[in-house]
Amino acid sequence: MQHMAPDTPGPQRHRRSSGSQRPFLRWAGGKRWFVQHYAHLIPNGFDRYVEPFLGSGAVYFHLGPQRAILTDANCDLITAFRGIRARPVAVMRHLTEHQRRHSAAYYRQIRASNPPLLSERAARIIYLNRTCFNGVYRVNLHGRFNVPMGDRSTIVYDTDDFRSLARTLGDAELGVADFETTIDRTGYGDLVYADPPYTVRHNNNGFIKYNETLFSWDDQERLAKCLTRAAERGVKVLATNAAHDSVRELYADHGFTLTEVSRFSPIAASARDRKQYTEIVISTT
């Protein structure tokens, strides 16, 4: 897996975002529902926000913290965030062109492309994310995105405000990294929010077909140990995970509070399989 050190932008003025901002990506397991219904479970009064499984960044954009470390193992994902921060106007220009030319043939052309400029690469990822099947991110054995086109044809949204998102992201560290590397950087007073892929022991949960090559049960155990160490350092911990006994066992005897919450899953291909799921929130408060 390719890793890049987090990039730290130069000194600049940064104002906390006013109000909750909408993520610009669709993402399997995204947490828009969580900030809409369970924001009261997010700890207050932290010094720095740290998110090692960035995804769509729903919790980050909801909080708009002044100091943040944002990482993910997905290089394409971080490229999209970096492009929005560095070149928001150019990304929107490219995305508008994608909408004008969108078709099945054009989708395949862009999916196979590898543009040179950061703004072009970011717009490509956002375009594919918004038009692929169910917003699923999947790559082939060569690391190339291979999800087929879905039935959505709107690429530019009325809610898109890339300049505002760029201002929010202005002072954040953005990097491609393993979650343990990121969490081990945290210290007293930080808030770490961990939202890993929902793998469970024996791989019998409803999400495993999307995650089994990305996040193993060994990774779940490693994450639990990592969060336990962070809590012992005085880090405020918030994590979301599958409501499964095997996951509960990882955190039950380490001083964490486990809270059950419910959400609707739109991931399943068949409408009859889309239903309410119970998840757990793991926290130090």
C-alpha cells in the first residue's frame, strides 16, 4: 500500500466554519445520519480533532474544528480533499465539464484516465463517486477504480460550496496513513474519532463483501488496542462500529462506554434489503 506523509500547509488564517457543512462525497458507511441524530454524543472541549478513517468527513465538516489531523488509507480519497483545499474553483470547473459530457462512454473514459493536475485528479474522483453504483469505492488487483456506472446523472449539486470547504480544510493536516500511525500521534486533550470498515469476527456481517480486503479482524483488534492506549494518554475517544458481540468484547473491559444507535443502510443492491441497522458508539465519556 502506498503511504505519503501528511502535508502541512503554510501559516494562514483559518476561521472555524459557521454551522454544519455538507460532505462533497458519497461514501459507504458515511456518517451524515450520525451528526443529524446523534451529535450530542460527540465530546466537547477538545484541543485537536483527529480522524484516521476520513471517508466523507461528515463528522469533521459538522464540527469545523480549527486544528485537525485527517488521514485515510485511500490515496484517491485524500487526493480529492487536497484538490478541494488547494484549487476549489478549478475543481468545480472540471466537474462542470464532466457534467456537460457525462455518458456511459465518457464515464468509462474518465474511469480509465490518470490526469496530471491535482485539480483534475480531484474532479475525476468526485465525478466517479457521484455517478458510480451506490457511491461504492472498489479497485481491481492493479489498484484501479472499477465500479460500474450507476443511474445518477447530476454531478454538480446546488449545495456544492468548494470555496467554503477549502477554508474549513485550510489548516488541517491531510495525509495517507495507517490508522495506528495517526492515532499514536494523539495526546492529552485531543479528540480521536474512529469509524473503521465494519468487519466482525468470522466475517459474517452485512458489510464484509465491501471491506474484507481492506480491513481484517486483525485490524479490528489492533484498532481496539490503539484506542485503549490513546484513552490511557488522556485522549477523548469516539468510535462507531458494528453492533456485534465480537466487537463489543474488544472494548467491554477497558473503561469505554458503549451506546447503541440505529441508522438506515442504503448500500444493499435490492430495496428490500435496505433496512434499519443497529450500530454501537464507543466513547470515553
